[in-house]
Amino acid sequence: MFFLSASPKLQVLKLTKQYWSQKAGVKWSQPKNVPECLLLHLQTFVWKGYNKLLEEEKELVKYILRNANHLKRAKFSIKGLNSDERLEIAEELESVVRASNSSCQLLLLE
């Protein structure tokens, strides 16, 4: 996710399932320093095709939520999941301590 460091003024981050499919075999690792965009600018985070089963995806989401100080909205598109799976994702996301405190709205979309 080198582009986070290369985009210090980034306010909106949108990821898609296709991004991770194309990066099969590539492991995400937490950067040594939190990118400036997360600390100072990111307000909206959108993930289309979020899959809670992939550990890399879960770790990246937690990292963003924990470090995006000005995050106002985080949207996750979770098509094809039953109500129990949606509830599990909602509970997992709600349990992450967010840098932006309670001001960040979490949305699960189909």
C-alpha cells in the first residue's frame, strides 16, 4: 500500500475486491510510520467486495480504522453474505478502537 505514503493529502480511499485478487500472494505489512494521509486527511474509506475471510483484508481495515484520525465514514460492500455473517462483520468492525473515536460512521452495504 505504498500509495498511502505517496499520497499525503488523500481524503478518500476506495479499494475493490479486484485489487486483492490481482495481488494474490502479496502480503500486506504494516508500515513503520503511519502515512500522513491517515494521520491528517483521510475522511472517507470505501471497500467494495470486502471479504472478512482474508486475514490481510482484516488487518488492513483495522490498521486504517486505528490510524485515520479524521475518518468520518467507512463503507464496506459485503455482497453475498447471510445475516449471521453480516452481523459478525459488523461486530468485528465495531470492536476496533478507531482513532477518530465515535465520530466515524461504519456502514455495511449490499
